[in-house]
Amino acid sequence: MIDAMGGTESDNFKIFKSKCLEAYLFLRKYSKMIYNLFYLMLDSGIKDVHMEGLGKLFDKFSINLKDKEA
């Protein structure tokens, strides 16, 4: 995928990284709501929704860090 964008030094890849960062920071603002949604889904019977996954979700959002640190 990186090669299709022109490599790691290309403008397209830099734009892609910037958009990914923007999306991550936007989702972090709502991380508690997203976490609660998945928590409520635990009893739904969906096989891929489990407590271990919730822990990983919590870790990925780095809730205890500021935006620049995350």
C-alpha cells in the first residue's frame, strides 16, 4: 500500500499519515462512549466481543495520555 502511494517520503503518504492521525485523535475524544458501547454489547452474544477485547480497546485509545503523547 505504501508503494502504491509513492513510498514513505511521498506527499500522498504524508497526507495519509496526517488523515490517520486526525481520525485517531477524533475517535479518542469519544473513546469513553465507544468503550461503553462495547461494554454494553458484552451480553449480546456476539462471539468477538469479550472482556479481553475491551482491555485492548482501552489500551489502544491511551486514555491516560494527552493527545500529543498518544
